[in-house]
Amino acid sequence: MMLRENEVLLLWLPTEPIGEADWPKLRRLLDEAERARADRFHFERDRQVYTAAHALLRGTLSELTGRAPQDWRFEVGEHGKPEAIRRPGEPPLRVNISHTRGLAAVAVTLGREVGVDVEWLERDNAILNIAGRYFAPAECAYLLSRPAAEATDTFFAFWTLKEAYIKAVGKGLSLPLDAFAFTLDPLAVSFVPPIEDDPASWQFQRFRPGPAHVAALGVRQPAEAPLEVTARPAGLDALLALAG
């Protein structure tokens, strides 16, 4: 499988269908440092979803290049964004990963900045307090204007989009989250100082991987250029087969 220049591959992997006997196999796809990081999580569910995310990343890169999953190495930016280290002749794959309770996700492009965020909708959040602290004024106003039944979905729509952007540019929460704002219909972004970026150079999409999860994808690609997003659940059986 090979990505086209304008294509983004987005895969998500629910953890609920993964059986007890499958976890050691997925763990074998990770390198030593990743296994050590997984072991530092206090809760088993956090260890598992971290393992799932990194196994999915390695398995996806293996599918795209033919290289063994365990052979991949990554450079990690100052704010935690991984970049795959490619060998001579390999395509310039750019990656991003996200995980939350019950779901892991991976996004891959050819040479384009990409960010993905997934969130679990059922966690208890003081959403208005969080929005007031981190959202742009226009986003807060829109959230407050929505019916109460839509508040959670609206909050996480903004939150995943904002996370997708800051993960794509690799600057994490060092960027002020109120210095850029999204509208949902139409889906678009705008910036104010200190962020200097061109809204027309970005494309965003939203997804619903399942009833309890939402996701957002951000790709630096001019708005007028076609963007083909292949978004689907990952094949667990194929991933397990890579582990032997």
C-alpha cells in the first residue's frame, strides 16, 4: 500500500475487542523504550491504550513500507510530537498519534504536517470552566448559545480541532489556545497574534469513530487543493499477525 500525495490515512483501534491474550502480541511490536513507558502508567487501561496506539503506528508504517514494525525509530520533538526516521529511498511519511480511554488513532501523510486527536465523550468534565479558560471568545459564545443537550458534543468538537492543530504544528500547549478559533459550520480556523499562520493553508475534518468517541484531523494543505482522507477502523487481526 502506498499513499498518494494528497492522501491522509486515518486509522482508529478500539481497545474493547482486544482480548487478554492479544496484549502481549501487541506489546512485542513496541521497542524497549515504549514498553518501559507503558509500564509506568498506573492504570491498566492507560497501559493498554498506549500500547495499542504505538503498535498501531508501527503496524501502519510497516504496511506502507514493508519494513518490520520493530525496526522503526522516531525523533520526538520538544513537545512530544513523533517523527518517523526514514531510510534512504523511503517516502517522507509524517505521522501523528492520539489515544483516549478505549480508543487509539494514527494519522499518516506524505510530507505534510498532520495532527489527530481523539476524545472519550463520557468522562466527567466541567466543560464551561475549561472552555472559559482555553477557548477563544467566539468559541465560548457559540458553546453557550447551544442547547444543553448539545453542549458536550460542541465542546469536544472544538477541543479535538484545537488539539489536532497544536499537534500538527508540534508546539503542544505552548501555543495559547485562545489565539486561534474554529467555526463548525462551515468548518474553518482563524488566527490572532501571537500566532502567525495562514488559515487557507489548513484543512480539517471531524469524525465519529463510535458512539463514545469523537476525532478531529488537521492537515497543512491549501484549501483549494483536493484532500483525500481514508478513515476507517484498523484491522486488529492484521496487526496481531505482524507480531507473529
